[in-house]
Amino acid sequence: MRRYLLLVVIILCVSWSVEGQSDPHYTQFMHNKLAINPAYAGNKEMLTFTALYRNQWSGVSGAPTTYSFNGHSTFMNNRGGLGLSLVGDQHGFYKTINVGLDYAYRMPMGNGATLSLGISGKLEYGKVDFSLIDPYDMDDEDISMTDNTRLRPNFGAGLFYSHPQYYIGLSAPNVMRTSVYSDNPSQAPNINNMRSYYLMGGFMTRINHAVQFKPAMLITLNPNAPFEMDLNASFLFMDRIWVGASYRLGDSVDAMFQYQFNSQLRAGVAVDLTTSELSQYSPGSFEVMLEYSLNIEGKGLNHLRYF
């Protein structure tokens, strides 16, 4: 096991000096972990699909919009996890579509805990759509009228430790020094010059027979951006209703609501209220999410995998 840990740690450490694509924000990150950490693949121990749409800074022209879809499951008697993901992102006249394949090697650690080592390979498609520009002078020679497209490979790595009561994960979703907006990554827009590193964690505890408390945290480190931290506190009522609130450091306060229709289907919505100077131009952001698990074994609600 030590050699597997050493391999992933080396990948994560080496990538500190590597440039790559920046990643979208997710307010419901605690329910969309595969989009952040490839080692999460298979952690639900059933075939699970998650779809999410995010509209960031509503009302601001050219503000980011993101959609993501992923599916993952276990194989080899739960010793392996496999996932497939699709993420589309647009900000201004920059568009990206990423398609990735995730693999996790899962090691039982006793007491119901599992340590997963994950790696992902992906193709990143980027397009600079100059038709979205509204130039003051249509004869400006500095504005190209030809769309610029690129296709680049990339890969990511991560660690994920899951226990029935808590979890912790460390990941680097994009490791290679690539830019889908330029042949020379050093000349790409600043928003894509550096890559992000994620540290996530959370736990769950029962308050009484009807209420459970589940706090979560996500720290994002990017050498080209300010320190970011999301803190969330959620309550689960009667194993069906999720109500939570989050604080994103220096950016927003967020409200989240989810409903577990049955052991297979869950839907959620999140609303961010901007607290930064952007509040002068946008009231905030919103997300909608849908999760479906193919519960082959027919387990009841009491056997839901919360992590």
C-alpha cells in the first residue's frame, strides 16, 4: 500500500509547479465530489449518476455558466471504481468542454473505512467564440473574426478516505501544463494559467432519531488566485430533507435545499448571495442538481451512503 500512496503523493507534489486549467465552483460540492476528486469513483458502491447546472453571478454579461454530468460505480468486488464525466463551462467568449475517465483503486481499512487512490484522464476542448464580442468599431483589426479552437489532453490525481461517519479527500484535477486557449500556455488568459488543489472533508453525527448534522469543508488553493474556503453546515431530517447553509470566504453566503424522494432519486437547489463588491452588479448565483442511484440490491433508506 505504501508504494501506491507514494505514487499519488509524488504526482500531487510535482504538480504544484505545473500550470493548467482552472476549475468551476460548485456550492453543492459535498454532493458532487467526483467533479473534484477522481478517487471518489465508486464510493457510493452502486451505479450513481449526478447532473448539475450552475449560473454564476446572475445578471452579469459573460459571467460563468457550468453544467456537469458524471456517472460512477464499483467493480472487482468493490476493489475498483470507474467513472465517466462531462463538464461544460463558459465565461465571456471562452468555452470549454472536458470529457474524463476516472479510475480509483479502493482498499478496505477496517471499521467500514476505505482508502481510495484515484487517477483520471481527460480531453479538454476549448473555443474562443469571437462572434460573442460586441466591438465598438467593427473594423478593428485587433479583433479576430475567426473562431479559435483547441483540443488538449490532461490528467488528474487524488486521495479519498471514507468512513461511515466522516471523509477527507485531497485532489489535483488537472496536472498537465496545457491551455485550450493558446498554443503557448504562458500566453493563455490569466484565469487558466494555474491549476487548483482541493482539500475536502466532512462528518455526520446523529442529533436524535429524526435529525442528523453534516458539516463539510472545501479548501481551494490556486497559485494565481486568492485563498478560497467553503464552509457548510447541513441538517438531514427524517432521512429525506436536506437543509443547509454555506459561507464562501470573502464571496458569498449560500442556502441549500435537497429532497430525497426515495433510495434512488435526490434533487437539490442552492442559491448564493454575493457579499463581495460584485453585489453591486449581481445578486448572486444559483445551482440545480439531480442524483440518481441504480439501487440493484434494493437497499432501503436506512442504508443510504451519505458520503
